[in-house]
Amino acid sequence: MNKQSSNKLLDFLISAALINDSQLASVNQALTVKGAKLPDILVEQGILDIERLTEIQASLAGLSYANLANYDIDEATLNVLPAEVANNYQVVCFHRDNNEIQVGLLDPENFKAIEAVDFLAKKNNLQARYFLVSPISFNIAYKKYQTLNKEISSALELKAKEEEKEIKKAAEDEGLRFDEITKSAPISKIISATIRHGVELGASDIHIEPLPKESRVRYRVDGILTTSLVLPRNIHDALVSRVKVMAKLKLDETRIPQDGRISLNIDGRDIDFRVSVMPLMGQEKVVMRILDVSKGAPTLESLGFANNHYVVLKKAIERTSGLILITGPTGSGKTTTLYSLLTILNKDNVNISTLEDPVEYFLKGVNQSQVRPEVNFTFATGLRSILRQDPDIMMVGEIRDNETAELAVHASLTGHLVLSTLHTNDAVGAVPRLLDMKTEPFLLSSSLVLVVAQRLVRLNCTHCLTEEIVGPDMLTEIRQAMAKVPADILQERLPNYDPDNLKFTRGTGCAYCGQTGYHSRSVIAEILEINDQVKEMILEHKSFNQEAVKATQPFITMEQDGFIKAIQGITTVEEVLRVIQSD
């Protein structure tokens, strides 16, 4: 966007009262940063969402606007413009009516794109009509060019299994490196397509697993595992072999588990894959954890912590010593929350060291180490070494055993702020768990500062929202839970709360959310502050449960936090119950 267009957009926002003086000042300040773009700033600061911004830009440019999430684009229409043209010029054909084609543009000032499309249209006796679309819209449409199934089908047509065998034999006969030769093999294309599709979906894990008559590929997206592809059973071993080659694992070892790592650059993003190969009954299963190392750690606000929780967390990390714990089951976002806290703490005047398994985000200025149990570099041994590195703040990926617990507690008592995770179902359960690990009560009461228990709920897709009907029994349960929320917190988060008029929403499913009704995830949490009353309870071995804790502080449970977000329309009651009841 040139300066003239930028000024025009700002003038419109001011005249339409879509931006106030405070927001305008903030935007102007952000624009002073080299390379800053006005549209990006408006979206990042929450002044406009991306679709509303695109709609305004379209109007100012004299173009129509289209949200491609609402279009079911067929293959013939899409291919009016070849994939190379779509990619090079950032355009996409999303509708055709007789001799007219409707084309989505990302940039209204991309005259080369318009010229190229006009040329192709005229060549085919077509007339192009242009619409401005958002980057989200464009990506939805562009992904349809090369769906996973198309890539896989194409690869399978080449008789992948037979060709793989021939390539292996050629490599042996000619003394060539197997991994170099397989780069052009059909199996490689299948794995490449599988990996790429997983990254595009925003999946956290890829599963390649053998079934009696087929090989199944599943992706975990927003915490839910779904089958995406079913392949012939006879190519499963070749798929596993290819992954092993990429992860530099032993091809001939099929009796024991193997772990490895793959680093790839996909669409300009550095992506790491943590690979686990597990022997089953005569076969092997592969799971690849996707780690986007080019992506920085998210902020606490973006994770979805409510303001009352955010204030408590910020206060806790301002301390110079003590132990802060994040609890929850695997996949509940504990490590991501720790990274967000470290991002706040990461300043020039402090020395931060971490022990992780694995390193999921790279933080500039933070000394990050990955534990390696195979060489006796564990959380416990690593913690001892870090203490000799003059740290101010330490992050220990997980407290798994008595020794690590003891070291973490002692470190927090000797002038260090220690952040770690623990596997417990709720915040209150962290105290008995640490006591079970032989932590002395007087040490625990002096060191423990805060315990956060959290889960991740899927968010309603904002593109296909509709009213959700909740049954009378469930409504009664929600009202009972909400009646126990401290009045000041309830007033802050739900100022217009009316227990007799509860309304809920859910996504019906659309192209944008992959017909799930959900898109992205948010934290629901409960926080236990270790105040003087709680310290006394620990020292005197008093009954330690939620009701006892509630008497000492304004405490809301994860369930209550989830119900509040459901009432706000952020998620569904069903989703809250799913993550709470899965414990």
C-alpha cells in the first residue's frame, strides 16, 4: 500500500468514526517503525478485523468485495486461471457465469496481475470482473488447486511400491546414496504432500499408522484427531522407510522405538518435525510433531486468558524468586503458556536459561537447552548445570520425578524465579502431587507462588455462527456453576449476565473452518495463589480441596471459566464439557 492509499484509508476511518483519537495515535506511532504497513497495524491492534478491512479497501479502490469462505469453488472454475498464474500474481477465479469470470485480487494496485488475467480471459473469450479478497480468502481458494488427495493419487498412479523397490536396487548396484535418489520417487511425493498438507491445516501432529488392510494418515487439528487419507496397505513400509531416511534413523531397525528430527522450509517458514517411530505387531507407526520454529511465542492476551487471570499472572512473574507451575494433561498448552511468560520476562538485565523436551519456539536472548536422556542430560542433571550458569530465571520443561522437584524448589528458594509444568488435573491437585514427590511442606510453602491449571477449547468459527440450543438440565447445571463465581469477577466478565436469559452460539461448519464449526483454540484456566492462608494449610497438612481454597481467595474453576466463554459466544458448552470431562 502506497502512502497515498494509506492516507486515504486513514481519512476514511476517521470520517466514518471507525477509529478514535487514542487508536489513531497508536497507529501513527506504529507506522514510524521501518517496514510497518497500515493494514497489518489495524488488524494487529484490533481496530478492524481482516474481512471488514478488506471490504473498506475494496470500496476505496472502486472494487467489489468477496469473502471466499462463502463460496464452494468447483475445479473447472478454479482452473480457468492456472495454479502458476494464481501463485505468481496472487489472483484466483472463484465464480464463472457464462462468459464472465469473477476474480479475487489480493492487491488492488497489482496492475500486472489485472493485465495478465485480462490477457488470459480474452484468449478464452471471457470477461473478467475483479473483487478484492483478504489473504484468508485467497488461501482458502488457493489450497484447492493442489489438494492432498490429488497429489497422493498422482503419486500412486506411478506404482509407488514397485518403483521404490527398483530405486533401492539401483542405489545398491550403483553405490549411490539412497536418500538422494528417493527425492524424485513417488513415495517421497506422498510423504512431501502429507507433510505439506499437515502444515497448511495447522496440525500439531501427523500420524501414519498401519491397519489390517490399509495405511491411515491422521492429523491432529485444534486438539482433535481426524482421518484425512487412506492409502494402500502395501506401501506402508515404504512410507515409514522414507520418513526414517528424512529423520536419519536406522532403516533396518524395526524392533525398538526410534526418535529423530526433520527440518524443512515450507513456503518460507522453517518447520521442525519431531519424529517418533514405534514398533507394533510386525509393523511400525510414525508420529510427527510439527514445530513451527519461525513463529514466535504468542502473547498471554492472544492465548485467551481472562483479565482477572492475566493480572494475577503478571503480578506473579514480577517476583525475583519463587516457583510458578502450569498444570494440565498432554496437549493442554502448558509449554506455550510458559513461553508467553518468558517473552514478557526476556529483558537485557536478566539471564534466562531453559531445559526443554523439545525446544518448540526459539526465543532470542534466551539460553535454551534440550534434554537428552540417552546421554544422561535429564531435567535433573541439566538443572544442576544451569544453576552454575548464573541464572536469574529458569524454565524447566516438566517436573517428572522427586529429584527434579527437589532441585526446582531449592532453586526457587535461593533467589531464582523457576517456571515449570506438572501433570495434574487441576490447580489444587498440584500441592498434594508435590508432597507425594517427597517435597518438604515447609519448603513447598515458602517456594510455591502460583499454580495455573489449563485446558484448550476450540473457538467458534466466526464465519458460520448460529444460535445454539442448550437443554434444560444443562442450563440448570450452568446456572448452578455461575452462582458460585465471585460477584466482582462475574460483573467484570459478564456485566449483563441474566441467568434467566442465557443465549449460546456455535459454528455450523463452512469452508473456512473445514466444516467443523470451530477455528483455532483458547485457554480456559483456574489459578491458585499461594497466599498466607494456603501456606498455613500446607504446613499444617490441612484438608486441601477446592472448597477450602475458595475460602482463601476469589477462585473460579476451569469449568466456570469455560461456561463464561460459552455465554460470551467464544466457544460452545459442548466443547467446554469435552475438555473438562476428558480428565
